[in-house]
Amino acid sequence: MQYAYTVILHHPSLPCGLCQEAEVRYRQTLESALGGIDGVLKTWRAWQDAEHTLGSLSEETWRVARQWLIAAERARQTALQELAGAADAYFEVQRV
């Protein structure tokens, strides 16, 4: 299956298979929370704008960016809940 974005789990000592399983759980949780791939991309773009924009954001951009923050944290918790010693792991999302 071809995706419009990739998810990469960064952790120096987790085996590749566990990383891949966690990446799938992260993606599934994000898409469920945000209404599919389009919702993920929309909120991720808003968060990217918020991170890279100096000055004020529109209320709409900030509202959508907050949705990303909430969904991404929920996805992180879900994806890592079964992995002991992964508290310092983080996920990176990249547009393809």
C-alpha cells in the first residue's frame, strides 16, 4: 500500500521488527483520531506552519495544529505502551 506520508520511530536500541510494529500502531491511531490520511496531512501541515512561522498564526491554523498535538501524543502513547524502555523514543512524520 502506498502512503502519502511515512512514520519513523527513532530509538537506538529497539529491534527493527518492534519499531515497524510501533510505527504501524502510531499511523493507525493517528488516522483514526484525525479522520484518515487527509486529516493527518492537514493537521500535520498546520503544526509544521505553527513550528516554522514567526509571528502570529490564524486562529484556524492554531486550532488545527492543536488537533495534531493531541492526536500525535495519543498515538505515541498507544504505539509505545507495550514497549518497555522506550520512554525516550520519538516518532517522525514525513510527507512522501
